[in-house]
Amino acid sequence: MGSLKNPHTASASAANAIETESNEEAAKFEMAISATQFGKFNYCLFLLSVPGAWTIVFEVTTMSYVFPAAQCDLDLSLHDKGLLNASAYFGMISGGCLWGFLSDTLGRKKIMITTYLLDGLMVIISGFSQNFTMLFTCKFLGGFFSCGAGSALISHLLEFHSAKYRARVQMLRGVFGMSFGTIILPLLGLLILPADINMEISNHFVLHSWNVYLLTCAIPPLLSGIIFIFLPESPKFLMTVGRNEEALALFEKIYSCNTGKNKEDFPIKLLVDETRHDKANEKKHGGRVTPNRTKMQALREGCQQIRPICFPPYLQYIILVTTIQSFCMLSIQTLRLWLPQIFQSINDYQHYNNGTADLCSMLKMINPIQSPSSTCSVNFSSSVYINTMIVASISVTGYITIAVLINKVGKKLLIALSCFSSGVFALSIFFAQNTATVLSLSSLFLTLGAIALTIIITVIVDFFPTTQRSFTIAVVMVLGRVAAMIGNVIFPLLLEAGCAPPFIVVGSLLIVSALLTILLPNTDLKPLE
């Protein structure tokens, strides 16, 4: 009889064994997403995200191509152009933190659908603008909505990929999103803007070619808003808020799509409960997430979720990343948005003087040309659009090369090399003596600078946890856009001060950014938190 066991003890032991086994089988996000493999689902998701990536490019860049066509219709001065270039950044600064907060609390999908559709509406209204004030207001509101879509899109896309592919996908997003978007804009401009369109609807309401151009640019945000209605929520976000059943079902679907096998064959049956938190950390810094919380709970807890970024180890890194991002954004986005105007001034000089000269002499033509009769006139040239397409095309090669090298070389080294080289090329533009040299140097400057900006976002995604990821991206991007806005406003002032100051400021800030990169953490192949 002594060998017989108490049935209650045996049952308890069996239950403990089952619980232990289940706990051992519970998979973290990185293990689960890796088990889905990489295949058709990832390709489809990436391609469907491309119009969303174009939206941000279109929002901040369209004015650069509208200026030559609209400067006479709207009587734009050099300072008006600076304000219009900065208008979208004004909006992005106003809405960035709000949309980042809502994305981390309510989910990526809802925010993307809402903001893409509203941005599309603003772009359509801007297409009917008849004066500077209306155009500035629409661009401001477009920036306000598009920044929410942008930060949510980055988190959403990268949260569908394992550490092995995350950095490469971000670089390819730069190719298909940034570079191709930057190629398409001047291509549309080349097709639409030179056209003699004067649709007079009333005495005070006339649609010109640049109005049609802006209306065409509403396609990407509207298309993206519709696309994301049918796409799933991020599995990492689902796990973070305790919706593990939905996350597991999504992992199974991705696995089945990528491998062609049945969903039941997915090797992972249980996911880690990420809503279990360290009580000490919660008391000290906040960050509680209630499983299956309501929207009101999410909003209340959202304020606590973002508190940890105000404390070590996150605080010093968000300050560092923000500083690097701001210096890069001021330099790259300022010169990028003024580049079409620079090419236009070169073309105007060659047209009106029947020859070429050094860059400083040609930049004096950056203001609208006045004919002897004081009538504003515009000199359209396909070379302006072709040059900007060449610049963007070269960046495609750079992005693809870095996508191959990024896991081998490392993010920190690539950021440092890209920033330093980009700064040197920016300084060199000042010494250019002809169009070909300006084109070559600006292509290398923008390609390397854009690569650095893209990798910085990957570092943020890797280092910061899901409950702060979109908000952190939003904060960094907002402050970066503040810098870009300042750059676009002061660029005309720097030009008036002389030919050298714009290029010295841009180049110097990038070189400083390269030096600050030494202090960044190493996030190569780091699992998502």
C-alpha cells in the first residue's frame, strides 16, 4: 500500500507537468515570425505597402515641381516657395506625436486607414487651390494626416518580419518607396506640367496644369487607405496587447501562404503572454498593458506606455537618435526639395545667357524671370525633370547595395560612412562648374544621405519596444521635420547671404552626424521587444 500515490497529488503533478510543458512551448514573437518563413505573403505585403510609402514622398516633394508652373499664377516669391516647401512639415510636426501615440495604443491598421484617406482628401482639395493661402493650408493638413500614416506604416511593415530580414526590408522600402516615388514625381511633372491647361470654371476659378498634377498625386494615399482595410493588423501589436489567439491565427495564415502547407502544420501552438509585466518596472516607470483592453483602457494606459522612454536606457538613446536624425533631415530634405529649383535656375541661366558659368552665377536666376514688359514668364525644360529622375535612379543602386551589405557590415558603420560621405559631397557642390558636376555630386549626396536616414529608422525599430515604437518613430520624425522645416525656411536666406553658406551648413551637419553615430547602440539582428 505504501507504493500507492494520493490521487489528488497525482492530478496536481500532472497538471503542473502540463503547465510546465505549455510554458516551455510558448514562443516569443521572434520565434513565431521566423517560423512563418519568408515568401509570398511578405512579397505581397511589401508591394501593397509601396503606395503608402509614396504618399509621404509626394506630400513633401510635390511643391518642388509645382513652383516653376505655379509661380506666375500664384505670384510666388522666393520666401513663398520656402514656406510652401515647409508647409507639409508644419503639419507633420503638429500631428506626429498624436498619431504615433494613437498607433501604439489603438493599432497600426486603424490609424493607417484613417490618415491615408484623410490625406487623400486634402490632396484633392489642394488640387483646386487658387491662391497661396489655400494651397498652404491644404499642404499643412496633408502633412498633419500623412505623418500618422508614415510612422504606422513603418512599424506595421517591419513587425511582419524577423530580425534576419527586417533591415533589408527597410532598405528595400527605401528603393520602392523613396527612390521610385522620387522618380515618379518628376515623370508625372514631365507629362503634365508643360501642358497648356486653362480650364476656366468661373471668372475667379481656373484650373491649370499644376492643379491637375496635384489632383493626380491624390491616387497613392486614397489607394493605400483602401488597401489597408483588407490587410491584417501587425502580429507583434496583437501579441503586445494580449490578443494571442488572433496573433497565432495570423501566424498560421502567413505560414500557410509562404509554404503552401496546411495551417495546422504550423509548428508553434502557444505564444508567450507579453502582457505579464514586471511589477517593479511598472511601479517605477509605468508601461502596463491590460490583455484584450478596450479602446478607453488603451488610451488611458497609452500615457503610461510612453513613460519608459523618459528613463534609462531609452532616454539617452532617443536624444542621440533625434539629434542625428534632425541634422540629417535638415541637410538632406532641404537641399533635396530645392534641387529642382537649382536645376531650373541653371537651365534659366543657360537659356537667357546662351552659355554656362559657375554654380554661384547660375543660382542668381533662382527667382522668377521678368520680361521687359514686367510679365512673369516660365521657361519649361525637360532637363530639369530628367535631372531629378537621374538623381533618384542612382539612389536605387545605393539602396540595393546596402540591402545586401547591411547585415554583414553593420548599421552603425553604414550610418557613419553614409553621413560623412554625403557631407563631403554636399560641400563639393559649391565648387561645381557645370550641370554635369552638380548632377553627379547631388546624386551621391542624396543617395548616401537617404540611406543613412533609412538605417536610423531601422535602429529605432530594433531598439525600442512595441508599446513605444510608433510613438518613438513619431517623436524622432517630428523633431527631424522641425529641422527640415527650419532648413527650407532659412535656405532662401542663406542663398541671399551668399552662394557658399547653404552648402557649408548642409555638409557640416552631416559630418557632425557621422561622428555622433559612434555613440549609437549595436542593434544588428536584435529581436523585437
